Amino acid sequence: MSRRIRVVIGKPGLDGHDRGAKVVSRALRDAGMEVIYTGIRQTPSEIVNTAIQEDADIIGLSILSGAHMKLCEKLLKLLKEKDINIPVFLGGIIPEDDIPVLKEIGIKEVFTPGTSLELINNKVKEIVLGE
Amino acid sequence: MFRDEELKKIKDERELWHEKVVKKAIERFPERKEFKTTYGDEIKRVYTPEDIEDLNYSEDLGFPGQYPFTRGVQPTMYRGRFWTMRQYAGFASAEESNERYKYLLSQGTMGLSVAFDLPTQIGYDSDDEMSEGEVGKVGVAIDSLADMEILFNEIPLDKVSVSMTINSTASVLLSMLIAVAEKQGVSPDKIRGTIQNDILKEYIARGTYVFPPKPSMKIIDDIFEYGSKNLPKFNLISISGYHIREAGANAVQEVAFTLADGIAYVESAIKAGLDPNVFGKNLSFFFNAHNNFIEEIAKFRAARKLWAKIMKERFGVTDKKAMALKFHTQTAGSTLTAQQPQNNIVRVALQALSAVMGGTQSLHTNSFDEALGLPTQKSATIALKTQQIIAYESGVTETIDPFAGSYVVERLTKDIEKKAMEYINKIDEMGGMVKAIEEGYVQKEILNSAYDAQLKIEKNESIIVGVNKFQLEGEEEPSEVLKIKKEVEERQVAKLKKLRETRDNEAVNKALEELKKAALNNENVMPYILNAVKVYATLGEITNLLRDIYGEYNESVLI
């Protein structure tokens, strides 16, 4: 890949705790990626549209409110409907049991609290470059 | 505090100790790392009377219950009665939350702390498109007075103090509480409790704002005016550093930005014609109890002292009660780890202990499973018992402000006060807190601290047990996690539909029309919201009406 990896970090749903989203955004940027953070309270369709407009290589979602199942399903469905193949990863307070289900519906990676920024950086690169 | 010749002797001896003893020790055993406070100051190897040379006992400390309240706001503190042990709770529907409240009360909780779901916090009804997937998730869903009646069913509002974590829609939820109390036969002047009602920190750190700052501040003034007259036992705002700290601020920033928010509220209320000697008594604060035990104790003391000075010197307050900073504390949710979750019980205990040593009036201890989901009944019980053990078994409650006079605690108390004041002065120069927030200054400062703190963990300069050191090999035993069922949303939506069909819609429309007129005429909206609530107008209907008039806030995003 000749250009820098472009990442859209989105915060779907009504939760406003965006420390994680912002810290991860900054870490990805410091690791040499281009990062577009959408801000809080975005609908899945707004995030998908931003990702399309920004020609994103990957979408990262941050959800802490417990609404991750519904929001991820919606967003992945939208991508599918538009026939767009942008990989999606998720970070937040996600119960262990939900992780395999989320991966089954198409979320590439799930990061729970305590994950190192280094690991997130590496995984993001791996997902994008491996696609 | 100490005579000059004594200090000189201590200095000479300390230098000698360093030359002859410490240097050799360091040669043999180099120190582990650089030692720093969360706000970047060097932590000294040892503190001595030299470090509190500038301390004037009467001016800097005084006695508990006396200006500047460094040693506590009540003259006898916990010897008379303990802090209010309050557990933040609320999930799913009003019925389920009511059951949890009754259980917590039976276990010795002294006050309720109501957690609302995000739609309720942002003013959407459960059937709004924006609410999809969020109903009942992080707290209880309240759409109308009908839900509130269930929430407080058989909970006597003249006996149990109720704290509500509600900000942009505080006026509506407070009105619902007043209406429920009246139905129980409890007049508004008898209800005790707190509404968070701190919108500025929502723009900074938590994000559940609705309107732009100006109308938001106007509504807060309305609540102050209405509450000062009608709700004498109620704290009308809880100015919250908690979320500022959770967003990544350090200890100094937590104090500085919280008190700067406080200044903005006081200024706004004075401008609206209110007397700070009166409404000052109904202000309360909310702080975080973070990991660094010593620094945290100093932080609480510094905040109390600084606020007393601000009220007295800046706002000319003369009533002692309006100068005293009363505060609620919550242990730091963001320090809890999903790895080895039972370690969180220990983290919470230490954090809670610092809050008690720092003189808190009310305390919420987090449950150990909160990095995984909402607390289960079991984990919430352990969290509550942690407070009871500190209160009844540890002995720390038997004398007031036990760390006073500690060289390091007094030094840090003074340093935090000074550094927080520097921030406050800077914010004043920028034109006040609302301006500083709109320009993104505060958010940026916090993000810088958050990022630095995370990098320290990555570089193993900060150790988190179980995360970057002492990890467990192999699978951990999974914890039981509270899950909110899908049916909760469906049931809540059905209940709301039924309400709309059965209530007196003519009365609702009339009340909403009157509220609209009042808002457009810049009148105090509180009495009109109360009227609308009483005829079962919904939270969404009321908020949407105000959204149309006041507009919605959009933040400028910075990373």
C-alpha cells in the first residue's frame, strides 16, 4: 500500500464517554495512520457515510453502553447493503460471551479495557494490509 | 510551624544523610524509576518539616467545620455520623430498579443514587429512533411520571435521600421526583437528595448534553431559583469532577476544572439575581477517588480549601455554610480492569479509604465487575460492604482528618491548590469556563493527560496489576455479568404507547403549550415543566419542545 492507512473512528449510540476513542485515535495517528474521529452520538449510517466519503481502509467503533450488538449489526448490514468491504473493529466494555457472536457477524477484532495501544496499532495494520 | 534554627538543622542533617547514606544506597540499589505525581511534579524521596515551612496552621488548616474547611466541613465529621453510603444503581425498567433499591436499603444503603439510561439522560422517549438498543442499558428507562411512580414505589421520600445522575434533563426528572413525593404525601420541602445538574462537565467529558451552553445555563438558574424557594433540603447541583477525571484529567485538572465550572454556575446565578449566600448552601460537589492514595487525600483537602477561598474572596460570601465544599465521591471506574476482576475489590477499597481520609460526605464504591458490565446484586453488595468495613472496622473514622500534619500530605495539598488556581486564572483570562470549553481548551488538556497516562502504562512506567505485570497464565474464571434482556425495550415501548392512549391528551397539549410560551418569554420554566409532568407529558415531548426553541449543541471534535 503506497498511501497511509485511513481509519475512521466512530462512536455510535448515545454514550458520550469518548476517552477510549480519542486515545486510540491519537495512538493510530502517532503510529503513522490518518485518523478521522467522527465525535460522539453518531448513527451507524452517519459513520458508514463518513467512511465512504473519507475512503477509509478500516472503521473502528467505540461502544461502552451495552448497545454494541444492535449497533454493530446495523452498521454491518449497511455496509453489506451498499456492497462495501471495509473491515470493522470494536473497542469498549464488551462481555466475553458477546465476542464470538460479534466476530461471527463480521466484526474483525474486539478490544476490551486494558488492551495496549501497541496491540491495537498492530492489529489494525494487520487487518488492513492482510485484506 | 517550625523555628528557623530547627529548620536549618533539619536541612543540614538531610543533606548529610543524602551525601553519606542515600548516595551509597543508590549506588548499590538504583531506584526503580522516576517518581512523579499524576500532574507531573517530582515526588521527593522523603518529606520533612522543610516542605511545610510556608504552612500557617490557622490560615491553611483551621479546625473542622471552620474556614477554610481544609480539615472537613462538619465540626465532628464521622464521629457524629458516617458519610452517606450510596450505591449508584438503576437498570432495565422502573420495576426491576425499584426491587434493587429495596434490596440495597435492606442491606444498609442510606441513600439511593439513580442511574438513568442514555435516552432518559438525553431527553428521548424509549420509542424514539435514537433510543434503539439503548433502553434500560446503563440505567433505568424513565419516560414519564408513571415510570417514576413505580421507581419509588414504597420508598418513603421523606426518609430516603435520592441522588439522581441527570444533567441536561434534570429539570424534568426533578419535577417528576417532586410530583411523586406529593403523591406520597411528602411536601417538596421535606425531600432530601441531589440532582447532578452539571451541564458544563457534559460538554467537557461525558457527552450527555442537549442544548447549547447558554440556554443550558439558563435552565440551571431556573432550577436554582425554584429550588432555593421550594426545596431547602435538596442539593440543586453536584458539580462533578468525577467525569473529568474519568476522561483522563490528572488530580490538579480535576480540582481546577471542577471549581472553574463551579465559578461559572455561581456567576450565572448571581447574574440571574440570586444570592450566593443562599444558593451557595445548595451547591455540592462530586469527586473521583483515584489510585494514588496520598495524592488523593491531598486533592480533597485542597479542593475544599480553594472553594472556601473562592466563595469568600471572589464572591463575598459571608455565610459559612455557603463556603463549605460538601462532596460526594465515587471510586474510579476507569481504573477497574477486565483482567483478574476480583483485584478490583482491593482497588475500590483503597480508593474509598482515600475518600474517607479526605472527608467525603457521601460515597459510592464501584462493583468489581464494572469493566465487564453493570453490577450484579452480588458485586454491588461487596462494594457496599467495603464501605461498611471502612466505617465500622478500620478505626480511621474515629479522629478527624488523620493525615493533617503529614509533611507530604500538607505539601501536596498546598501544591494542588496552587496549581489548580493557576488553571483557574488561565481560564479567567480566556473569558471563563464556557469560553474555554467552546474553544476546546479544557478537552485538549484532558486528552493530553489521558494519552500520557496510557503511554506510561504501555512503557511499563505505570504498573497495572494483571494488565501489564503479574498477568495470569491461562483462562480466567469467567465472572457472572448482568445482561439487560431485549424484552426490556419492547416492554417499555409498549408501556409508553399505552400511556399515550390512556392519559388526558388535552391536558398534556395545554401544559406543553404553556411551557412553550414560558420558554419563549424567557420565564422560569420549572413550574411549567412540573405541570406538564403531572399530567403525564413524556420526557421526550418536553425535551423536544425545548430542543426546538433552544437548539442542539454540536461539539467541535479534537484528537
